[in-house]
Amino acid sequence: MNLISANKFELMQMAESVAQEKNIGRDIVINAMEEAMARAANMRYGSELDIRAHYEVETGSLTLQRVRQVVEDVTNSAIEIAIEEARKIQTDIAIGEAIIDLLPSLGVDELDRINIQAAKQVIHRKVREAELNQQYEEYHDKIGHIIVGTVKGVEHGNIIVELPVGEAIIHRTQKIRQENPDKGSRIRAMIYQISQETRGHQIRLTRTSNEFMRELFRNEVPEFYEKNIDIKCIARDPGSRAKIAVVSYDASIDPVGACVGIRGSRVQAVVNELQGERVDIIPWSENEFEFITQALQPAQVTKGLLDGLGNLKTIVVPDDQLSLAIGKRGQNVRLARSLTGMEIEIISETHEREQREEMNNAIQTQFMEAMDIDENFARLLVTESFETVDYIAACNIEELTAINGIDDDIATELQERASDFITKENQETLAEARRYGLQEDLEKFELLTPKMLLALAQDKITSLNDFATLADWEIAGGFNEVKGRQIWEQGLLQTFDVNQDLANEMILTARLRVGIIDEEAFNSFFAQDDQTLEDDNEPGQTEES
């Protein structure tokens, strides 16, 4: 844009041309020109003056105006004029109004004698601001939507994408691994962020997010828009492999088949868009074991093992399926864990059998030492599924007498020996905990066992007040985000099968005892829990509702 050679008729043509090229309003370009001419006039007549330019569209003329505010006492004569002087020019002027004087227009020769570069910079900045604002207005409501653009180039691993309005960037962390599209090729991506930066709004696109894959399937599978099926969760290793879990809200529709399409046409369209990323589509299930079994495909699953709280923690697979279940570099099990949200362990049948034998041997040895019984008797108890001395001491005597060879007298003797062992063990455990500083108020807290008290004391939790200030995740364990990854942090009492519900009950009871909360707050918490449970069990409730 050459202001030096532009005459009054060419200014309009220039404005029209720039507006069309940049796809912005003509008025924006004209305002930029007016500001640029005002800046040029300031450099010609004095930077301290308040000079404004006005372009008349109908006539093509550009006028320059000097503006001075009418005041009672002048402090800056460049932009102010005393009321007495102003009334010599305009008799009905009042304080607070403005006196406007026309200045001579700047001709080509005069423009040659000033630094026209400053004026050009003003126009460039105003036009750029208009472009960015229009770009923001065009796309800020489209976050989460897929858009098609043209690859403008690749810089430092980042893909620059030309959009219908403006540009966007696919950061190297948001592009599919080893993706290097040709300049001028079309590319699809999802808008996930519009950030304000020093140079304006920056539109950021992604091809690696789970939501991008979700939207690709929505575009290919009409059943999603009809709300007959839905994607419950996604786990991806972008460019390599992904797993998605789908659910149907119509009994007549197979959600997996709908996503696969006839001869795999629908899923293949998504795979092609994602540079050959393999996609496993599985049915979602509320049953944890069924869900993880499907998620570990193509590996077969033999059974699942529960922890002490009844949570699924270990999956057993045939020996020849172990490597398939884990996958290359652990990919299959990693995606299965991410998809289901379950931190499960994968072991072979042989390993599970060895673990079971090792555990049974340990229980057998404990029974022999605790109750002074021989190996055969101890093995008999293990075979009958007795797993702890505590359980033998507390169980109904009928459970013992139901075993062949054990009468009432033997059962009673076993329970007495078990109780004596537990009493002695508890006394020794508490004595050790006291050496770590265990205080009486925490020792008498009935929700904690002696072994729990020892574990807490060893971690310097020695009083009831110390315990009351803990969080539930500090007791039961929980996930914590470290450098963008979810890392499980071990709880103080996690090894005693204390889950978050029990941890909450313990903490709230302790807080009530030490006066951190009152009884009303204590009862209110458990009333909310009961109401939530009732809502969850209400007939006719569905996840969708």
C-alpha cells in the first residue's frame, strides 16, 4: 500500500482492495488509513497536537482536524483553549466542548518529507487487529468441532494450517506421530483452544485428542446423531492404536456393528484419516470383569481376582496369551487400563497358581505357629478356605464343626488358641506403636486396629488430632497428577483394605471426637450419602437420565 503516490480517488480503491484481500470490512481499512494520516500529520505539525483525520467516502476527500478542549484554565495549550479565546471563534461554546480547526491537507511533497513508514505501520497493525478479531469471532464458538484447512507449511515440527478465515497451528505434540503433510494438502483437525497471545489470537488444532476421534466417528455414523448409540470412553496411542467403548440405547442396534459399518467402511474411513491408526471397537459394560475382558482383546481372559474389598485387581490369562494381553511395549494393557479406568495387573495361569500356592503355604505356616497345630491340620483349614487366624477366632463355631474330623471340643480349642494368639500379637503391636509415640486418644479409637495404629505411628500420626486432619486419599490412596500423568499414591492404610468410604467414616468420626466438626455436620454428611444411594437405586433411573 503506497500512501505517498495515492490521491484522493485512489484511497477508496486502495481500501476496497485491502478489504477484499484480507476479507475484512472496508470501514476498518478506512479507519486505519485515517489513523495513519493523523499520525503523519502529527509528525508534520507536532506530536503534541490532537489531530484527527476524516475520509469522506462520497467525495473521496481527506480532511485533517485539530481538536482543542475548552477549559477555564489552560494547562496544555497544544490540546486546550481558554473559554474566552474559544468564544472569539464560536460565541455559544461552553466549557467541556471542543473547538475544531481544519488543517491544510498533506500533499505528496509534504508526505515525502516525513517518515511515512510510521503511517504504514499503523495501517498494517489496524488491519492485522481486524483480521485477528474477525478470526476470533469466526471460530470461538467452534471449539470442539472439526474444521478442514490447507497445509501452509511445517515449521519446527508444527503444522501451519490456512483456514477459510485466518491461520491455525497444529503443535507438534498435537499431530499424529511421524505425520508430515505436503504443502497445499487438505487436512482435518479439531479446534481445541483459542489463546490470546501478544501477537493476537492463536487458534490451536489437534489430531491426537480423544475428542477428535469421537467427532470423526460422529461424522461417519449417523446413529450417533440419532442418539441411538454413544461412545462411552476412548483410549489412544495416536497414529498407532486406539480402543473405544460404545453403548447402544436401542436394543435393535448393535453399537459395534454400527461403528464398523458394512465391510468395515465406517471404521476404515476413520483409520484412513488417522494415518492407519488401528481402532478396536468394543461394547461398553457396567460389569467390570466383562468390560476389562473386552478391553484386553484380542487376548483371552481366564478369570479375574478380587482384592480384600471386593474390587477387581488381577486378570488371569492363559500362558500363551500373556504377551498378547500385554501387547508390544505394554500397549494393549496400557490402553485397556486407560479405557476402563482400572489399575489391573495381568498374570498368567502358571503365575497365578504359583502365587496361590505360595499364599496358601504362608497361611498354613501361620496357622501352625499361631495355634500350635500340625501341618496336615493346617492344610485342612486352608483347603476349607480359612485364610486368617482372626477369622477363625471370630467365626461361628458351626463353620469349624462342618469340617470332617472337627467336633465341638476341637473347634472350641481352635478358637481359644486363635484368640490367645491375637491378644498377644495385639499387645506386642501396641507396645511397639507406643515406642513410636502413639498417644492414648488414638489408641482408644475403635475404628483402628493395632496393626493400623502401628502403621500410622511409624508415619508420625500419633494422636487423634493428627488423624483427624488427614484427607481420605492420604489414608486409602488415590491418583495425583504429576507432569500431566495420573500417578497412584499409596495410602497409609491401603494395605489394610481401607477404601475411601471407610476412610471418610474414620476421618469424620475422628473430627467429631476432637471438635473440628459438630454432630449436625457429621450426621448431615452421612444423610447425603444415604440419599445418593437411594437415588442410585431408584427404579427407572438410567445413566442417560
